[in-house]
Amino acid sequence: MGFQLQQESRRKFLKQVAAGAATVSAAGIIPSRAFSANKTLTVGMNIPMTGDLAPWGLPGFYGCEIIANNINAWGGVTIGGETYDLSIATYDHAYETDKAVQGMKKLVLEDDAKMVMMLGGATVAAVLPWATRRKVLTTTLLPSDITPDSEYLIATCESHPLYNVTGVEYLAREFPDAKTAVIVTNNDVEYGLQSTATYQAAFEVAGIEVVDTNLHGFDVTDFAPIVSSVLAKNPDIFCMATSFYVTPIMEQLYHQGFTGKIISCTLDYYHEIIQKTSVDFVNGTIFQFPDFDDPALLESGISFPDPAGFDAAFRKDHPNDWSAVAWEYPVILLNWLENAKAAGSVESEAVIAHMTNNKQEFVFGGGDWWGSQLWGLDNVLIGRWPVVVVTDGKARIQEYGDLAGWLEKNKDVLTKHMKNLGLRTI
């Protein structure tokens, strides 16, 4: 199939998903498969749905439910001459590695899941040997999980923490007088250290000096001493990297009177932060994850069906649960379905071969396979990434950063900082 024909098929599929959203919205019901003659196609989610990391798992399930309901309302999805209703099977591993292995086996062997979405980190490392032997297409939001041998592991949405460089580029350009930064984040390998290395590299490239870095454990209950210790360095910029503790850190910055620039990977539940601080204080915070009612998502090049309708449907049923992953797992699901349709098969070998041997459209535009330069395999899909700033109390996209361009010029700087923190690179 030629690329142009693939694109036409893809646009038709996404329009059908969006039309399904309108059907569900107008009817006010969730379609039932009770009278459907379609077969059932099951996709698995082996994610944390309880525990500390539930906000990076459960909202993704809610988002995938919306996509599945929309597709089923339209009549299902046709792949390889068969029409399927889409079913989402879940397993809550609560970010425990032994449970993650149990969950992978249940989803594949009992639920017949044709692909399995995961958050990433230690849980992916635990399931990878079994999943690779079984040739189970598995997805992660942490591309650092990828190894030279992880043929069936892909990252088609989030390229954490690589995209954080785009926020630093924006900050340096818009606020050229900000020349010093501090970093405070958790000291785990999967999130905190990976993100710290990336911010350190981005600050170096931008000519911003990092004057202090505090990598704390998970036993911290009072962030006042940590925040006060780094603010004693009088930084222009406070960076939270990818912190599990954004809300209490922001509260301390507010109470200790910080007036510089704040940058972070995520700012989940920022409305709660505003309630605990103020609109004026949170305004201007730079991060990387938009709300999906953002008008900038209506621009050309965005590959998500009816983002505002999706945002409204999510917040209607789950008004307090929106997080960074609310749209990310749906993006992964849609990409997998598009490639299964193009490959004419739901089997992992056929789908992943089509994915990696063909150009992919990234959700925010662009799309390049990357990863061998750091982790040994080009199974990470990178593209434009949004730079988001809180404006009048609302997250709003300011621009789409060129991640591929930054990596092409500065990969060696990134590798240096990752090695300095003992992180795995090839």
C-alpha cells in the first residue's frame, strides 16, 4: 500500500472515530454489543489503577473506554476482512513487578489481548522476557525501557523525558534574562533521573547554569527544607523535572515567595494547585501536557479525532481524573488500530512490522523512528511536542517544539548527562 493511500485510509478511520464520538454524545448512551454480529477484538492494559501511580494509569483506561465506545457506536473496526467490536481488558498491577507479570499472562492467555499497553519502568522490565518470547506487542510510555533486544516493545506516543527539551528552548528564548536554575525531583531511575539528565542537557545547550540539584527519596513528607535549601542559591528558574510531588513542591514555592520561572514535565491536577496557592502564582508555569480542549489542537497536523469532544466526554464522566495519560493511551490505541488495519492483521508480528517499516504520523505532527542512538533500537516515535503555559488559570499550548531537530544537534550532550547520572545508554 502506498503512503498516500495509507494516509487516505487513516484519515477515513479517524473521521469514523470522531463520528462515533458524535453518535455517542447525541444518543447519550454507551453502545451495547448485545446484538452485534461482530467478533470481539481485545486490547490489554497492564497498568497501575490503584496506589501512588494510579494517576498515570487509571485515567488512560477511562480515555480508552471513550475511544472503544466511539468505534463500537460506529459499527466496529474492520481489519483483514473481519469486523470487530473493541474491548479493553485491564489488570491493576499497582506498580508491583510480580503483579505485572501475572497481569501480562492473564491478559494474553485468558483475555486473548492482541497487544498490551503499559506505563513503563520496572513493571515493563519484569514482563519483557516473557512478552518477547511470546511475541506480544507491548507499549510503554518510557522509551528508556527499550533495549537492542526488545523487538516487540514500542513507544508510539510519549518519548519521556526527551520532549522536555522543548520547554527549556521556549523558556530560554522568551525569558533570556533567566540564566540560573535549580532542579528538585525524586531520585528514581525511571522518572526522576532520566528527566534530570534531560533538563541538565537542555539547560546546558540553552546557556543556563544549573546551580543546585536535589534528588530526594520517596520518604519525604515535608518539602519546606528542600525548597528553602535550593532557593538559597537565588535561582532564576525552579525545575521539578518529572516529580511525583508537584503539588506539595508548588505549595512550598508559593509560601516561600518564589517569583522566578517554574518549569516541569507535568503539572497534573493544576486546578488543585491553583486552589492551594493562587492563579497569579501558577500563571506562567511551563510544562508539556495540554488539556484537549485547547484551540491549538484544531490546527493542521494534529492526528487525534475531535480532541475537544474527547476532552468534554472525559470530564463529563470523570471530572476530577484528567491527567497526562488520559489522552496518551488512547493515542497508542488509535495508532495500533491504524497499523492493524493497514497490515490486514491483528497479530503482533504483522502489526509491528508494518509500524516500524512505514512512516507514522505522530499525534502532534511529524513522526520519526528514533532510539538506537541512546537505547539500541529505533522503536520510539518522536514528533512535534507541545510547550504548555498556564495562562489566566488555564493550560494553553504556546508552540510545538522540534524534538527531532534538537536531538539531531545535541544528542551527545544528552548522552553525557545521562552517563553522568549512571543511566543506561548504548
